[in-house]
Amino acid sequence: MKPYIPLLAIVAMLAGCGRESAPPPDDIRPVRVEQVALTQANMPGLYAGEIRARHETTLAFRVAGRVSARQVEVGTQVMAGQAIATLDPQDYALAVSAVLAQLTAAEAEAKLARQDLQRFADLRAQNFIAQAELDRRQTAADAALARVLQLRAEAARLGNQQDYTRLTAPHAGVVTALAFETGQVVAAGQPLLQLARTGELEARIDVPENALADLRSAKIMSVRLWAQPDKVYPGKLRELSPMADPASRTYSARVSLLQPDAAVKLGMTATVETSREAAPGLSVAQSALFKINGQPQVWVVDRQAEKVAARGVRLGAFNGERATVVSGLAAGEWVVTAGVHKLAPGQRVRLIQSAQP
């Protein structure tokens, strides 16, 4: 019986080797998939801004002088014609008095010149004087009258300057900025305060140059206040600057609030949201994307073989949780949207269909 023992050992060894080399069962991974289709999406845009009045006026004195009184502070509500500040009017009052005195003297000289002209006209009628003498008297009378007219105009101008020492509000509004104090000497035309007209409100935003076309074509605009993010105010683009700011390289835009209420205050921080309809295109969930050598890829599913293959894609804009696909996919193909980092080329999968966007 001994000669048969090695033969049995060899058969057992071969049987053991056969069990170790048997192929393992297929690794089938469950994945969530969706079908690529053409969609019509709304492309949103968000811009931070500030609530401003539509009409903002920078006020200044039309004459120079020392500020003798200031009647407003930042936040003061003023009515049209209400006094805001006054300059010391003494120098202007003295100038008006001086020119009025000169005017009185000129009017007396003009009266005397007219009387002389009348007497010389009578003498000329009797041929007692030459015509040249009468012409000289006529010229003197005309010059005296011109002097009177000049001084009257000068008196009116100085009277206006005296009135300009009182700065008044050109319209009703609220003072939003002050740049002077009582006792300060100011120049003519020097900006002193800013007055925002009550009524129309709008949000001022800065727009990058690559978003100008989207802003112009936006179908819907809404404004949200940071203080009340749950409240939405409809808006409308009123103004878009034709030139970029030299420092920020952005374009200033104004969005009118169509239905503001008492909660909207000047200076509040706001967010302007725009929405426009994009052209129909392909999109995939961002969760379907992964990268190979820095290039975006998706797993495309062969539904018959139930296997996946990696494919490179070129992406466009991102809209929420989805990404626009410019090239690399066709409508009707299926892509993996969950479990992308656990797959390998040729991996068999079990499909779980995602809800379509």
C-alpha cells in the first residue's frame, strides 16, 4: 500500500492549487446615474451693492467766506428752501453799500448831464453855439447814463452775492454727508454736504466686464437687503456706466427698486440678483465630475454591458449644483452621478436612476 501514498498527496496538492486559482466573483458596484438631456436653465447672477437715492446733490456756497452758522447734521431731514448754513455777510454788505453810494453819485451826474444837454440844445437852436459843442454835451450825457446802468448792474450782482451767503436746500431730502464746520473759511464751489432727494431709491452695484451682456439681458431683477434677507424687492436696471472705473476695472450700475417700503434705508447693504434664460444646452450634476491629470471627466455608462468608461468633457458655466457641458457628451447618454471615486475603467455597475433636474 505504501507506493500509493505519494500519488494521493500529489492529487490533493493539485486539487488545492485549483481552488486558489479560480476567478473571483464579479465586483458589481451600485451607482446612481442620470440621462444627459437638453435643458433650458435660468442663469443667476449676484452682485453686492448699496442702497442709494436716485438723485444726490452736492451743495456748496457760490461765494467764499467764513461759516457763521450751520443748521443741519448728518441725517437731518430738510424741506425745499430750508436754510442749511450761512456765511458772515458783513464784507458783502459793505460792498453793496459802497456801490449804492457810487450809483447815487452817478445818477446825480447823469441828471446834470441831461440838463446841460437840454440847455445846449436850446442854444444850438438859436445858432449861438456850434454843432460840435452840442455833440460833446450829448456824448457826456450818454457816458453818464452808461455809468448809471453799469453801477445798477454791479449793485444787483453784489446783492446776489450777499444773498449767496445763505445756503438753502434746493429740494426736500436728507443730509447724507457733511464736510465743514462752523467758523471754517470755505471757497466758492467747495463741496460742503450731500443731499439725497427723498423718494426714489436704488441699489448701486459694480459689474465686471464679462457680466455686462448678462446684466443687460436679465429678464428678472430682485434686490435683497442683508438686514432682511427673506424679503425680496423687484428691481429694474436704470443706468449702466459706459466706462470702467480705472482702479477696480468694473462698471457702475444702478438698479431701481420698484416697490420699496419703510424698511429700505439709505446706505444699507443689498444684494442684486439677476436671472436670464440661457440657450438650451447639456448639463450634468457637479457630483458626476472628477479629474484625471487635471482634466474634467465623467463616467459614461454602457447600459447593455453595464460597464463604465471615463470620458473627458469641456465645461461651461456652473449653475447651482449643475455644470454646463460644452463638448464631450451627447444627449441621451447616461453618466454616473454618485460613486464616481470608487470606479475603474470597465467596472461593472448596477444602475440606480437619479431624479432628472
